[in-house]
Amino acid sequence: MGFLFSGLFWGIILIFLGVTVIINLVFHIHIPLFRIIFALLLIYLGFRVMLGGSWGSHAHCRSAGNAILFSDATIASDSGEGEYSIIFGKGVVEAGSILNADPLRRSLRINTIFGSTLVRIPGNIPIAIRASSAFGGITLPDGSTTAFGETTYKNEACRTIADESAIRTINVSVVFGACRIEEH
């Protein structure tokens, strides 16, 4: 239940509240926000029961393959699929470790849904990041951000490389969450 008392949860609630007020004032469409919040709370509790999550403050990570559910974890090894999801949780994805583990891997996909993700990328590997966000925020290494829509970022190694076949691609998608990408 720690998620219900987190700043992320209340931030999402305030964003929903603000969007519904704007929609009501501009388009004269009434959205029953508190009923929707109650329904989402019931869905969240249903997931907790189904997945057997801990109800205490010491919830452990529920990791289903490449997914972090309702908790915190770090992903630093490749499972072979190349797609990682953080859902109702907080995760750190060590993209450098994953890409270095398999030199033939050309792309990764990282999804954040109602959560927070930190992606660490190495500066010496040419990497292009395709960032897509809906009702969320993505902060790229150059300081640029996106909240709605798509953007592309290329690190210095990617911008100066002559052989484009060596470029690795990371697709980042965020829905009602946050993702920060750091280069080291």
C-alpha cells in the first residue's frame, strides 16, 4: 500500500483533477473523476491480491521476467527478450550492462506505466533514444524533456560515428509516469 501514499500517486491524482477541470470548463464534458479514482484503486488492490504482493511497508519486488511490478528493482542483466516494463513501481535499468552482455543486440524497449524509471546509458556506445510519452515525463541526458508526443536523442558517440550499423536503439515509452535517462 506504500504506492498509495507516494508522491507519484498523488501527483497523478492532481494531474487527473486538473485535466478534468479543464475539460469540464472548456468542452462542458463532465468526467466523474472520483468514481474513476475509486475504480483504479480497486483495480490496483485486485492486482495486489492476484500477484500476492506484501501489504506492509517492506514490499519486495515482484519481478515477472522483465517486469517490475509494485516495487523497486534494478535490471542489469539481459533476459534475451530486450523488453523491460516498470508498472506501478520504481526501477533502474542498466542499459550499458545489458547492451555489453550481448554485442549483437541492437535495440531495447523500456516501458513505464504508472511508475518511475532511471535508465543509465554508457557514453562510449553509440545510442539513439526514441522517447514517447503520454501524460508522463521523460528527461533526456541533454536536459530536454517531453511530456506528450515523441522525441529522439543521440549521444555524442552516435553523432560522430561513421558506421551507422553500430548504432544501438533504445525505445522508451512512458504512460502516466516518469523516466530519466542518464549518460555516464
